[in-house]
Amino acid sequence: MKHLKYSTTFFITALILTSCGSKKKSIQTTQPYQTKTNVAVTEKSKVYDAVGQVKKPPKNLSQTESYIYQYAEIAKQEMKLFGIPASITLAQGILESGNGQGQLTSRSNNHFGIKCNGWKGAKVYHDDDKDQECFRKYTHAEYSYRDHSLFLFNRSRYAFLFDYDTRDYKAWAKGLKKAGYATDPKYPKKLINLIERYDLNKYDDEVFKSKKNKHKKKRRNLPKENYHHVKKGDTLYSISNRYGISVEDLKKLNKLRGNDIQIGQQLKLK
């Protein structure tokens, strides 16, 4: 009986140790994946708070019309913040994603064919100019739209585009090709055709009019300060948010061709 008691105690102890070992192994195998995913989501959440703006389209629309219905408001929001014509953003989205139905977009929510290029978030591999190229993957389509804006806004080779009038979609279409966004020689023409066929430039006009009215209503709320001295961590985007003026206006006031600013630099605010 005493022997049986010791055997039972040994069996229970072994069972507990085995159970603990199994739990520890499970944590080790899942943690790297969870950490990687959280980093990607957190990075994008800091710069975008409009998840859920994608609208469900009526059933009687074509694929292209459905795409426009879903993403027009998001493209307009990006235009307000970054000065990229909504018509250009929508036309690129339609073309690059195949109306949101393309294989890459379906797998990754990547609507603009943006490749990894140092990306720290989730990734997918897809045959493009070369076999199995690395593309960025997003948890929501809205993040793809914001990343597209940042991709153009933060790269010096696209800086000249922001000197164009935001309603001059033809200049933007040709400028994107000139800057090397696409290798297709017909890329500008394809964008322009989409914009004119679906009257996408009306969204540019809507943003332009709303900004004009907003400035009239809020003129008394202009920043009290005349200048801002650039500090470590400042960007044109963060400064524009702080003082309630657009990035586009900041650049015009300070005659900035690009988006780079230096610590200690003095920027006009009005």
C-alpha cells in the first residue's frame, strides 16, 4: 500500500511537470509571430484613425464604380492631410489593385503595389517584375492608403510633385511616371483615362472647396505664434497638426520644395 502511495505521488508529479513543459513550449513558438504583428498594427495606428471608413457599395455598380464608392472618402481625407489629389490616389488604387480584386490586394490589402524596401511589418511574396518579390501587407485597406501618402510624401524623388496644383491631375500623372513610380510608359495615360472616364477629379474639387470654406470660418483661429523652431522629432505633418494648418500651406509659406526640415530651422506659420 505504501509502495502504491509513492507510485501515485510520482505519477502526479511527473504529470504536472510535463504539463508545465508543454505550456512553456507553446509560448515560445507563438510569441515571435504575435510581437511582429503588433508592431505592424501599432506603427500604422499612430498615423491613421479612420479604420471603418470603407463603405459597402450597392449591388448595382460595376467593379470600378464599387471601388470608387468604397474608397473615395479615404482618398479625400489623404488629400486634405498630404496634398495628393484624391483623383490620382483613386486612379492608382483602381489600376494597381485591379479594382481591389487583384491577387496581391486580396492577400495583403496592398492597394498600391508598394514593395517592402525596409518595411518592418507583415509581408507577402508575389510575382511581379521578378519572381516572388516582397510586398507590404496591411491589416486594413485604410492603412495601405495612408502608407501610399507617406511613401510619396517622405521620399525626395517625389518632392517636386507637391509643387503642382492639387487639381492638376495630368501633371501629377505624368510626374509619377517621371519620378519612377511605374515602369509602364502608358502609366500616365491610364491614370488620366480613369480619372476622366469616372469623373474622379470632382473629389479634388470637393476637397478644395471644403478647405477654402474651412479657412474662411477659422481665420480667427490662426496660430498666435508667427514662427516655429524645429525640434528633434518634428515633421511637417506633426507641426501642421499642432498649429492647425496644412502641410501644403506650411511648404508654401516657407518655400520648401521637399519635406525635409532641420533641427533649429525657423518655419513661418502665417
